[in-house]
Amino acid sequence: SSARSSVPPSDPMGQSSSSDAALGSPSAHQEAPLLLLIRHGETVGNSSGRLQLPSEQLSERGVLQATLLGQALKVAVDRGDFRVTSVIASDYERAQQTLAGILDALDPTQMEIWPEPLLQERNFGHLRGQLYTDVVVEQGDLFAEDFAPLGGESWPEFRARVDLAWTLLVDAAANLKAEPGLPEPALVVVTHGLVLKVLAETYLFPGQTHANFKNTSVTAVRLVNAGGSDGVQVVVEKFNDISHVIDGALDDPLLRSRGGAKL
């Protein structure tokens, strides 16, 4: 794909700060389909600093985050900002559980939903299940460019897979179907932190480094010319947004107990 450009992110589930396209704008959706890129909810592995297995499940806090995410999406849908018509999620358990929180709030009968292995987290092979701190002591920086875990993916291998995932997402977005009189369709994508990091550094903000995507964060992007032959242009409308969780923390002691900085 060709070079990308971006605009400053906006308020969550609301109106874009871009003059090019606002969430829910009837004139925007045909040429610039909407993607909502979401990281899964918190797991015990996240909170304990452990390299996670595919079977890792959401913590109690992560389930609540997913519930709040679903509620926030429902508010946006009910407001007429967009319709969630397609959902693609990593087939890892934590992503599927996060998806369940979304589907509990929305009407899944109106969606096309499928699991996608290309959206899995980077495979750290035999190191999965171990603590980050132990791995660093024994093997050094596992995020170093030249680190290749036994039985897992090197950075180049992982980035190549994420490139394939991006191509799939662009194609799916290009096939979103607008319907007269209805809000624009949106594609929801549920995936993992390092997948989002590579997507951000390669396609959303090329050349910039992004270290951490927060659990259940929402990154809203538009793909200008997604179905064209000249390459897609990415317009970022919001980035790594967790206001739905912060709002929930005001009332829920489970979230509030960890403090705002940890959300």
C-alpha cells in the first residue's frame, strides 16, 4: 500500500477533529470506510507481567472492561454514529471473550462475525507462560529487533503476518455496504497489543514509535480509497482511547482500585 497520512484523534465514540470525515457522516462512508481497532481486555497475564498463552482468559477486571466497551459502542450505535456490520477478531481466548462483551451489548444477528488467526498476538514460542522479568534475565531484551524466540516469531516474521492482516482488513472495509437511510457501516477488529503497535508504526503513523496500547482501547480510522488502485490513505480519528473505562471507574471499585494511571 502507498504512503499514509493521519489527523489528530478525537473524543471517543464521538465527532472527529478532522474536517475530512466525521464519525457517522453520511457523505464519508462510501469513500472512507470506518474501522474500529480494539485491544482485548486485561488478563491475569497482563497484570502479572507474563508472556501469555493462547488460552489466557480475561481477568475479572478485563471482563468489566469488555462490558464497558460494549456499552459504549451501543451508545454510539443508538446515537446513529454508525452500524457495526462486520467483526473480525483474533481467535485467541482473550480476544474472543472481549468480543463477547461487545456482542452482549449489540445485536449480533445484524453482523458478519469471524475469527482470524492473522490477528493473533506475536508468538513467543517456548517462552509463553514465563514472566517477562525471568526471560530478560536469562535471554536479554525479548523485544530487541534481533531477538527470535525458539519456536516463535522473529520481528520480521511477525511484521509480515501483520501486513497480511492489514491487507485482509482493508479488503473487508472496502466491502462494507452502505444502505440508504441508515448510519454508515463499521468494521470492528479485536486484536492484541503488539499487532496494534505494528499497525500503528507501519500504517497509521509511519516512522513513529508506539509502545503500549491499553486494554480495550479503541482506535478509529478511516480508509480513504480503500477499494482503489492508488493505495489506501489512513485518517486517524481517535487513538488508543479508553474513556469508556475511565468513565466506568468513577462508579466501579474494581476499576477505581487500580488507579487511573493503570487503566
